[in-house]
Amino acid sequence: MRAPDDILQSPRLLLRRFRDDAAHFEHYAALYADPEVAVHVGGVQSREVAQRTYAERVLDYYPRHPGLGIWATFERHTGAFAGLHLLNHIRGEDHIQVGYTLRRAMWGRGYATEMARVVMRHGFRTLGLPAIHGIVNLDNLVSQRVLLKLGMRREGERTFAQYGPKPLAWFACTPRELRGEDDGAG
């Protein structure tokens, strides 16, 4: 199994574990403070809520689930923080999900698809996962298209109490279904 500190990479991006330091927390908090970014990931978080979720859902998750987590995504050529990608448990579930949240300045560059493919490949090849899921707000058609590009199939809608009363689009993918060039990344 890949060591949890190892970097996953794609042609344009690096993915590394968030650290317990001010700079990494500021990147995380900025994502959830931007209303246009946060609209599809549970809404804007106060700084206090962001601190709690950063500790509980990011930093504390790593040692309990080696190889899984929420990671910081950086551009390789500039070192700029692009957002985050995740491969982790859907809260309160046994299912493993892929996900991404990007800074507005990084939208429209294909970064969500590029790194999500690497993250999923890591899940299938390194961790031996039999399936990876995706959950997306019904009105977030951009993210739904990303999941479809990756080879995920939409399996309907599901409601998760921990994400509120609205149903979410529910996607699934097996190792054979993952689409995309095998660039050797990750």
C-alpha cells in the first residue's frame, strides 16, 4: 500500500495530504468561505466550523484510514493551491466516494477530472477497492459531467441524512469502468 504521505500526481497537478499547519488550513478555509464554491459542498462555513471540520474530517481521518482522505491539490508548474480532491467514506456510510472542490480561479481547466481519475486509479490499483461512488447535488450538472467522463454511471438518486433532506445524484464505478488515458500517474 502507498504510504499516506506520498504524493499523487497528474501531468498538471500534485496531490498531497493536508498538514496541521496554518498555511494548509487557510487554503481549506478559503474554499468553504467562498459562497460560489461552497454552494455545492454544504454551504459557507464559519472559520470555527472550518477549524472543526478540518481537524475531524481531514487530519483525524488519515491515521484511521491509510490511503484514503481529503488532500490538497496544487498546480505543478506554479505551486498554486487549486483546491482539494478526496477519496473517503461517505459520512455515516461504508461506501467510498471520490470528490473535488476547486477554487473559482481554477474552474474550467479540467482539473477536477484530471486528478479525480488519478485518485480513483489509486483507489482501485493501490487500495484494491471494488467500487467507488460519487454523490452530487441534482443541480450541479458540471460535477455530474465530470463523473460521467470518468466512467461512472448514474444509478439514480439517494438521500443521506447527514447531507440534508434533498436527494443527491448517486454514481458508481468499478475498476473496469474507469475511463481515461493511463498516463502512469499516481
